[in-house]
Amino acid sequence: MLFSDGVLEKSERDYKRMCEYVGMARRSGRIGWEVIRDDTQIAVEAPQSFTGPADFLARVEAAAEGYRVDRQAGQPVRLELWCETAGMVPQLVRLGSEFGIACFSGGGFDGLVGKHDAAVRAVAAGARTKVLHVGDFDQSGEWLFVSLAEDVIAFAAAAGAEVEFERVAVTAEQVALYGLPTSPPKATDRRSFSGRATTQAEALPPDVLASVVRAAIERHRDPGVHLAALAREEGERSEILAQVRRSLRP
């Protein structure tokens, strides 16, 4: 937000200065540790355990309360959300969750395993898959998108599945429409680029990004199918909960 709102310039110097100030503010207690997400921290989950039978049964009931159907079943195309940087995953996960859409980080040019996994998912789905992609508007971002699309499409086609890629953000039109901050292309990067200035995906304000992604999702959703899935989900959840609660009675 500091960059997208124009408080700081999109430069290496301002970025380092911001990191230094935020670090000092967190150390001093002016900014709480929990209010800023650290995407470099690797979380390792402990094995699941319970305090006793009552705790186990309570979690069984909680699991039943969270019952969901496949909200993409019956839709004309199966969607996935991909973003260039891992830091955007949490926001996109929240956006995709309503529609049962998974989100993945596709940063880097050598993630062959992730690309192959995407093709495997497309084959398992048994339906046409469309990847909605969010990435930087620069040389690296454009070539990353092309690299991802070419490899995933080829892997899927070899197994008889169809995958398409759609660039959702950032586009040249969005840079102009929202007045996003820009920087000159890297002089050391000789790859072709469709623009004259670069913009990072993080420059899109969160509310704008949410609106853009939601609109892209809804373009490929049949609202009637979606509402029917939600109604079926609610009915089946109620039935499962009733069965679980009956079985948990002493």
C-alpha cells in the first residue's frame, strides 16, 4: 500500500529504508509482530494430537461443520489461480475459496515439478482447465507467464488434457487505468518486453486486485451451477452434522 498509494517511490533505496524502519518499529513494539505477515518464514506443523477423547470428538464435529462439496463440479471450465510471488497467495486463497478454486505460486523459471503437477491436476479433473495468472508487468513477468503456459500446456496435452492460461494482472491497460507506479525496464535484461515501463503486481491496491480477480473468476462461472452447489453443500452438511451429533451422544 505504501508504494501503490505513492507514499514511497518504487526504488531499491526506499524499499530498503522501509524494511529498516518497519524492523525497528517491530523491535520497539510500535508495530505488533502479528499484524505483518512474513512470507519467508517456513512453518513446520507438529503431528496432530488431542488432549483426550472429548477433544477428539469436538474436532470431529468441527470437521463436519466445515464440510464442502466440489464447488467447481459442473462448471464449463475448471479454474486455478496462479501468482508470481508467494506473498500474494493468502489473498488469492481467500478470493478463490468461495468458488472452490485452489491457488498456487508460480515464481521461478525452473519449477518443472510444479508445472507437471498442474498438468496432472488437469488430467485428474477430466475437464478443461484455465489458469488465471497474476504477475509483474516487466520482462521477467512476461517471460515467466509464457514459460509457465508453454510447459503446463505441453505436459497436459501429452496426457490428453486441455489447459489454457489467462493473464489477469498486471496489464498495460491496468497500469494506465489505475495510475500505478512504474519504473524503467532493467537495462541488463535483454528479453523483449511489450511495455515501456515496468510495474510490480504488488502495486495494485488489495481492493483493486480483489475486484479484478473476482471479475475474472465470474466470467468463467455459471452462477446457477454455483448456487446449486452451495444449496447441495448446505443440505449435506446438515445431514452429516445430525449423524455425527447423534453418534456422539452418551
